[in-house]
Amino acid sequence: MLEKEVYLICYYLFFETLSIIQYLCSLKLIQIMSDYKFRIKTEDIKLLTEAKGYGIVSDKITIDGEKVGFMYKDTKEDDDDSGWRFLSGTESEEYVSDPSNQMFFDLNTIANYDPAIIPYLSRKKGTELERIEGSDEFTELT
């Protein structure tokens, strides 16, 4: 009898959670990943780097197709966080302060958007790099 009750509770919680997510989506408080128009389709992602962890990347890169113009390695938020943050350099302060303009992606996915970042991914925390205009090289700012 207990198994059936646990099953019903789980079933109820699943559909309640789903209803809440659908409601929040309808209010545009959250978006489902499939709502975004990423420049690279999931099936087109190639293995370019073995670097582990995720990074936070601006939508200017993943949606608008701009190259990484500035990258820095910050304190990790958790064990899966690489600490890397990627911006195109064209973002306004207002744009950057809105969390909906950034997403978490694994470093290999970000490298597919701009392979020029790959040689720098092993750098230590505190590294700040800016792209040298017109090239695939970055210069250290700190």
C-alpha cells in the first residue's frame, strides 16, 4: 500500500512542477532552452577541447554570433564551474547586469562558438584576456 501512495505523491509533484514551469514560461519569467535561437545547433557541436566545467557566456556570442572579445576566470560558483566568463565586448552595463542575457554552457560548446579561446582555457583564476583586434589571439590585461 505504501508503494502506491509514494507513486501517487511523486506523480502529483511531477505534474504540479510541470504546471508551475508552464505558468512561469507563459509569463515570460523563464524561458525554455528551445525558445532560444542559438547560432550552432546541438547536433553540430564538435569535440574541440577536453577542458572541463561550464562557463557563463553572453547571448551576444551564442545567439547574435559575435566573437569572444573579453574573457576572464573568476572564482568558481561550484565544482562544475570552470570560473570562465565570456563576453563579446559590445555588451552595455545594463545588458550584462541582466542575467537573462547570459547562459551556462560547457567549455567545449563555447569553444565551438569561438575556437580562439581554446589555448587560454588552462589559465589560472584572476586571468583577464582581451582579443587583439582582427586576430584570434588574446592579450592578458592583468
